Amino acid sequence: MALKIYDSLTKQKREFEPLENNHVRMYNCGPTVYDYFHIGNARNFITAGTVCRYLEHKGYKVTFVQNVTDIEDKIINRANELGVPPSEVAEKYTEAFFEDLKKLRTRMPDINPKATDHIGDIVQFVQKLVENGIAYEIDGDVYFEVTKFRDYGKLSGQRLEDALHGARIDVDERKHHPADFNLWKKSKPGEIGWDSPWGSGRPGWHIECSVMSSKYLGDTFDIHIGGNDLIFPHHENEIAQSEALTGKPLANFWIHNGMLQTTGEKMSKSVGNIRTIRELLEDYEADAIRFYLLSAHYRGPLELKSDSLDEAKSALQRIRNCVDLMGRLGAEQAVAADQLSDAEKELSDGVDDAVRKFEEAMDDDFNTSGAVAAIFDLVSSANKFAAEHEEFSDQSKAVLGRVRSALIKLCEVLGMQVRTGKSLSITLEDKMTISDELSVSHIRKLLDKLIRLNKEVGQDVGEREDWTTSDIIGSILKARQDARERKDWAAADKIRDGLADLGIKLEDTRDDTIWKIEK
């Protein structure tokens, strides 16, 4: 199936073909670095990274550029509040941005150009617009004249007479038209600035993206991504200033993600309903955040409820439990199709179906919700197969190994790590799915006993209700490993014996300690 992408410019899904054979050039509008970025911002960065990963999964080479706006009114205002230079604010939050982006394990851009590193390029671009009669200077400020670009409004559908209702439009009676926008802003007294033909100043907000995308990707590139709050005026103005100068389309496809909302409102710093990624990473792992943000189609709105991330965490754990189970029961060996039983063939075919459905969903405008559904279909089939068999033939093990490999690969395309390298993590729900051997009441009693043992070995887990057997046993095994490292063999043996009394057998390998619940 060919990849189809919804293009915000043409308002339709179109079949994707790169402009250059097998090479995709892609640009995403990056952060304005005056604060830590929040989960609403993260939706865009994760969307862009996921698009990039899937294109690479399909065999394309991708050049991914994402700018950093490191000079802008918000940065200057924050610097004034703190009594420090704007560069200090920008450097602090640029560093924090990349730290947090890496923690989210999104696909990092190949090029991260900063506005302040491209002042000379920006000045040259603006000069050409002035020379071509498309821009004009008034007392050190340079404006783009929107009436000189016939197609102004083609992305957003905004008519010039309605343009004043857009965001971030400067009201200035000197302008030829109210919608004319800054290409170069004259520095105020005492404000940071760079030399230019129009005096000391700095770039307007929109110009940097046109300059840096053309420098690194060419006049026309394949995909431009951003949040749908940037359609007007930012992306509309990008198109105007770029296409007025080059006479060529700026981008072949425009992709816009929907906004994250809380109680029906867009998440934003101005509304005060945000949580930064830095804060969230203290309570949730990166993959749970990714899973939540990818659980809905990128173009639609996504509501953040009080339990959204907890639900994402549980869903992700269900996948990991299955991967761990397949690792315990399966084997990495070739499947002999002519030797499979009906049940084995059904599960092996289920792997092929899951991969096909996953790719069909992603080929349909990067439908991550459909891709996740395909993953869970395979998880359910694999858990059912495991629960219905007490012994596993070599071919059963091969099929289960194939399930594990497929789950790991598909989740990696979405940027999620489900290969833990640990033994089976058991939650009440998954244990009921996997086996009828252990009842819910048995598991609860086991958890109570494990918590008591954990306290005995000095690893008190407190009163948290969401601890699973995996959490607690992992904590106990850490205490045992600590004892072994200090050569306190008696303490290590006591922990092993304590677990054995609860029906939990340990097996020490070269790299890890594997545990399992004995029947």
C-alpha cells in the first residue's frame, strides 16, 4: 500500500512521492527557548519524530531539520524579568530542550539551526525581498507587503480583510496593510541587535524558518510539519515570503498536528493549564508519555485527563508483559511452515496480519491509533495461545519467538522500548489472561507476602497500591545483588530461600537473574 498523507494546503490525502529519489527532506518548526517545553509542545516533536521514523522504516533516507528560535520577544521579556542577557536565557533553555527531547527518545533532528547563527543569511534574504519590491523599510523596521503576494491566505483560508483576527499580528499605523508582517525589527534602546542595512535590529518571527529551511533543504522540500496553531499567521507568512522570492512552492506536503487539551481548552502557558515534560518525567517514563501522545491520530485534538498517563502506562506494560512472556516461552529460531499445528499456524499468520495492519494504518496518514490497535491484536492472540498450552513444541517456541520479534520491531517504529531484558512482569489483569493457575486472591496474597519480604531485606516499598509483582521482586533482587556484591552470601541465600518459600524460583545467568512462579 502506498503512503498517503493529508496535506493541509490542498485539504486532501495525497500519495506521497519524494521530490528526490528515495530521499525525504523534512522541516519542523522548533521551540522558542524561553522556558521548559510542555506536553502539548511534545505532541508536535513526537509527531515529527514518528513521521521521520516511519519514513525510514519504509526505506527512505530522511534529512530532518528543526530550528531553534533563540531570539524573540518572549526570550527578551524573560531576560528582562531575570536581569540577565537574552543569550543566557536562550542557552539555558536550549540545553534543557535537547536534554528533555533525548529523554523522550524521539527521533532527533539531523540539523538544529539557531536563528542567531544565521543573522547574515536572514539579512540577505530580507534584502532580496526589499530589492524585488515585495518588502519595505520604515524607520529601521522592514515589513513584508502581503498585497504583493497574490496567493496570501491559501494555506489558512484567511482573507486579507480577516487577517487581523490571526495571532501575533503587530498593529502599526505605518504599515501599508494591517496584515503586513515584520521581516526585520528595529532594536529598542538598550535591546540586543545586529547590524543591518536598516540599522541595528533582529529578525522577525517568521523569516528564520524560510531562511533556514531553504539553506538546508532547498527552495522546495518534501514535508513541512508544525502544530495547527501555527497555520496562521506563521506558516502562511512563511509561504508568502519564500514563494514570493523564489516563485516555487515552499513544501510539497504540509502536516499539522492537533492541540492537546485539558477540559476542552488548548494547553498553553498563557492559560496556565500545563505540565512540563521535565515535571512529567519525574512521575512517568518516557515511553508512557509517548504511548499516550500516539494513542490518537495526530490531526485530531487529544484531551489530557487525570488518568490518561496512568492508562498509557498500564497499556504499555501489557505489551511488555507479552514480550517478556514470549521471551520466556519462545526461541529465536526459524519457523518451519509445513510443520505447524493449526493453532501454531493461526498465531504465525497473526504476526503477518499484525505487521500488515500496522503498516496499512501508518500508510494511511500516519494513523498511530490504528497501528497501536494492530499491536494489541497480536498481544491478545499471543497471550491466548500461551494460556491454552501447557507444553510448547519447538515450532510453538519458534512462533512465540517470532511474535516477540514483531512486537519489538513495531514498537520501535513508534519509538517505544518494550524489550526490557528482564523476566516476566505480572499484573493482576495479565496474570488472569495468561494463566488460570493463579487466581486473583492468590496473587494478592503473594503481593502481601512479597511486600513483607521486601521490608525484611531493607527495601521498603511503602504503601503504593500500584506495585506489581515485577516491581516488588525487582526490588528484592536488587537487595540480593547488593548482598552478593559485598560477598554477604548468607544474606543472598536467605533472600533466595525466602522467595522459594513463596513459590518463586530464581535462575542466575551471566547477565541477569531470571525469576518464575512455580506451578
